[in-house]
Amino acid sequence: MSSFRTSLHWPVQSRNENALSSVNFDRVARPYRWLEYMSFGPWLERCRNAQLAQLTGARHALLLGDGDGRFLARLLKANPLLRADVVDSSHSMLCILDRRVRRCGPQFVQRICLHHADALEWSPEGSYDLIVSHFFLDCFFPGQLEQFFNRVLPHALPGAQWVISEFAIPRNAVAAYLARGIISLLYRAFGLLTGLRVRALPDYETALLRRGLVLTHNRRSLAGLLCSQVWTLPTPPQK
Ligand SMILES: C[S@@+](CC[C@H](N)C(=O)[O-])C[C@H]1O[C@@H](n2cnc3c(N)ncnc32)[C@H](O)[C@@H]1O
């Protein structure tokens, strides 16, 4: 049976950068999927699933803010040996994810452990060969991401893969102009609906490069507005 381990520590710091207590995706959890299809059609779904075929070797995954669990269900089906920890601060998102996985069958439920927690406060206990964050890193300020990477990366095994989906600024000037408008609109909408205060995409790439991760796959879609990446933690040379 999946377990909800509640490890939230409210209230969290009240400085603007750390004021996550006001961020709550519960209100958007039910309509989330339909809002997504109405705004971006199948593109976000395609972006999430773009690297799926390469993840069949993983055995222990950490899914960060997986939302309603569409990706988790696909991942568990694609890789029958995989077990997964899922962390999300939205109770409603986790409930929808839990129901979705239950519909896949009891053997699927036994392979997941759900953690209702603020990912910035949560301390991983396991070691992971796969970390997944789809449209999650953009919920944080750069300083928060630095702390978060420091907390999570010691739990990534050598050779581990981190799959990331994010919005991005295209290289083409016209597309970049349009993308900035779309991203700003999205941030304002999520700000109103969830209390999110972040208003700009964080530079997570520099932070990952500084920690020694290597960008091994990078696929852009929707005229460069979306990116699907795999970052790999190098294996130390054998002595
Ligand atoms: C923009 S949604 C993305 C959902 C899904 N991964 C997708 O691809 O659509 C962000 C998700 O991250 C969760 N989240 C946001 N901030 C969080 C935090 N500090 N700790 C844990 N989960 C968080 C939200 O509850 C939500 O499920």
C-alpha cells in the first residue's frame, strides 16, 4: 500500500525567497490536466514522455512535484522493476496521482511511496538512479534551487539520470519575444491560483553544471518553448 508520509514543517521561513507556505497547488489539481490540454494541447505531455524509452534501466526513482501522476503511471508501466518515491506539497495532486496508480493495479501501488512534503524541507533517505522533475524547477527562486540541489544530489547514485522538462526561451528573436510573453502570463496565472511568487525561469543549468552533471540529451519542441533534458551524474573513474 502506498503511504502518505506527512513531513511538512509549517510555517517555513517568512523571507520572500523562502515563503513557500503560501504556495498551494490544491486549487488547480482537479482542472490541471484540462487546463493544460486547453492551453498547450498535447505538447507538454509529449515533452514529459520524450525521454521515457531511455529510462527502462532505472530501479529507484525520485519524482519531484509530479502533479496528477500521468508521467508516473507511464513510467511504472514502461519499467516493471522500478520503485519510486514521489514528493509533492499538494495533497490534492497526490490524491489524484494515488488514484491513477491504483487504477493501474495493486502491484503498481506497492512500488510507490508518496511523501506529502515541501521538497525544500524534505530529506531523502534512499539513493536514486533516476530523478524526474517536470515543470517543477520553475517553481523556485535561484537561491532555493541551490539549497535544493545540495540536499538532493548527495542521494543520486553515480551514473544517475535527472530528467527535466521545462519552459525555455527560444534562440530565434521573434520566438523568444513571444515565449517571454507566454511565460510571464503563465507565472501571473499560477501566482493568482497558487500563490507562487516566482516570476522568472531560474537558471538551473548553470547550477547543475557547477555540481558536475553533464547534459546528455536535450530536445526542444514547440518552436523552442519547451525543453526535455537528461542530465547525468558522472561515474567516478575506477582506481
Ligand atoms: C507546475 S506543477 C507540475 C506538475 C507536473 N510535474 C507536470 O508535469 O505537469 C508543479 C508541481 O510541483 C508541486 N510543488 C510546487 N512546489 C513544491 C514544493 N516546494 N515542494 C513539493 N512540491 C511542490 C506542485 O504541487 C505541483 O504538483
